[in-house]
Amino acid sequence: MPPEKLDLPQGTLDLLILKTLALEPQHGWAISERVQQVSKDVLQIQQGSLYPALHRLERRDWIKARWGASENNRRAKYYELTRAGRKQLEREESAWRKLAAAVAQVLKTA
Amino acid sequence: MLSDLLFRLRALFRRSSMEAELDSELRFHFEHEVAKYIGSGLSPEEARRRARLAFGSFDQVHEDCREARGVNLLETIFQDIRYALRILRRTPVITAVAIFSLALGIGANTAIFTLIDAVLLRSLPLRDPQQLVQLRIHNRVAGEHDTVFTNPLWEQVRGRQDIFSGAVAWSDSQFDLAKGGAVQNVNGVFASGDYFNVLGVQPVLGRSLTPADDQRGCPGVAMLSYGFWQEHFGGDPSVIGGTLSLDKHNFEIIGVARPGAFMAPALASPRSQGFSAVSHYFLQP
């Protein structure tokens, strides 16, 4: 029985992508695989939302893309964080932590 | 902001190559997905089916990516412009009439504004032009206001007025520059000695007229407008001290007025040697 899958709340997709790219440049498929693995299959990024999100982040200058060779030597498009992207990741991460802590606090006490 | 616009434009103009890139990127993703399913023990056909199911529509992804790149807005605008141009080309007569009336309207407005600007909006290029007043004589017999004064009258006004900071008189005229032979007329003014001081027009070269140049029997002197100096003397500074023949009298050139000074006529000359008998008056409080 696979674990229950959750829909991503609005705005968290960007955060997940940025966080995943903070470790090393990766191509689209690896990003979605990694998120799925790390979240133990709870979070799944649909291709239909992954690629538009990548384009949007590239347009905002938070990531940049270049073509490189994949692990099995195929041409793949690799995305990496820009300096602005790193700053944005810090902002979004701390905002998310605050939000999550606050929601948890309310759920605990109210 | 700028990088955003550049990104959008690049996305727009390199559209086909970006679409091809996206295509190969999606295919790459798709094949990895298939390989993953095969690795977990599915048959290749079943793996492809599952991957396609998970993937959804390629076209939809393309469309969403275009949206994300911000191309759609620009593209729609270009489409609208192209559409408008096509329609205009289909009705050339109406288009021509519309363009013509627009051109006429814009042209007429520009012309009228230029006139209004020169006449109403821009003030005279003088010191404190708002303080200038014009003195007129009321002729009771004719019931007219006259700005023409005789010389004795002007001398009375100049010598006795004490409500203005200065008074000037001038009269526009034509002078013949030729020393003999064919007449060579230029526009000019007779001006009283205080003319330049009171109006605040500085010379760029030499000196201005002074009241000493405006006495009965004094030698006539001439001041050149900047334009006349450029046109007739090529801007040569050695004209100062030279002579200018006006109506076959010799005038010493004493100075050149600054460019743009209110001195539409080419020359200014003091009333002397039996010239001026009539003058207009400007007084400055």
C-alpha cells in the first residue's frame, strides 16, 4: 500500500525545486525523482506543473539552464541556482518554517 | 524587470528553438520514467502506458510553459497588430483618408501651437520683459492712440519722466548699405542711447550704445546684430572700430549684440546726423 499522496500547497513547488537545486545542478526528471524519494513518496511533482515552474523560475532569474550530458551520456537540460535564486531560497525557507510552526501551534492549542 | 523582458523577447523570437528544446527535455523525462517502470518489473508496453498516463498531455505542458515564459501576452499583442494591419490593407481608401485626416489634424495643431507659443507663451528675450510698457499719445481729434512721437516730444519724455527706471525710443527703418551703385537695403532700427542698457541686452563684442552716442551733432555709431555680423562679416572680431556705410553716411561699428537679442532688424544706430524724426517708445518701470 503506497503512502497517501498529498497535493502541494500553493507556492511550495518553487520552494521544493529551489531546495533540490541548492545541492547540485540537476535535470527536470532528477528533480521530481529526488523530491519523491526524500519525501518518501508523499510528494510527487507532476510533469505538467514541473516544467512550467522551471520556466517561471528561469524567467525570474532564480535558476539558469544549460545543456549537459546525463549519467547515461544523453543530452539533458540541467538547471542550477543563481545567486538571486539562493537568496530567494533563504527567504522562502524561513517564511515556510514560520508558517508551518504557526499552523502547528494553532492546531495544538486551539 | 529588464532581464524579465529580455527573457520574454528571447522566448518570443527564439520560439521554435525553445519549443524544440522543451520537446527534447520532455522526451528525456518521459524515457527516464519508462525506464523506471521497466526497472520495477513492468513490460515495456505497460511501462510506456503508465508513463504516458502519469505525464498527461504534451501539448498542455507546452502551453503552460509558454504561459510561464510570459510569451503569450506579447504574442497576443503582435497578433492584434498584424490583424489590424491586414484589415487596414484591405480597405486602402478608408485607411488613406484616416491617415490623411490624422496627419492634417496633427499638422494643424502643431502649426497653431507654434504660433501661440511664439506670440503668447514665450516672452521677449529681454531683462524683465513683464515690466515693459508702451507709451502712447492719445489724439483727441482723431480719437486714436498713437505710438509715434516727434523728436522734441521724446526729449521731453526722456528728460522729465521719473516713474520708470529708464526710457528708450526706437524706430524701424531700412538702410542702404551700398556706397554707390545698386541699392542694397537692410532692415534696421534707430535706437536711443539707453536702448541696450534699459532692455538689458549685452554685447558679445565691443560695447553698447550709450547716451553719449545720442547727442545732437555727435558722430553716428552702429551696433550689429549677431546674425548680421555673422552674415556680412563672417563673425570677424576685427570689425569693431571699422566703418559701416548706411545711406551713404559712415558709421563706426562699436559692438555686436548677443545672439537672440530682441533686435530683429540688422542694425541699430543712434539718432544723429539728421536721421530719425519719429520714434516708438518703450519705458521700463
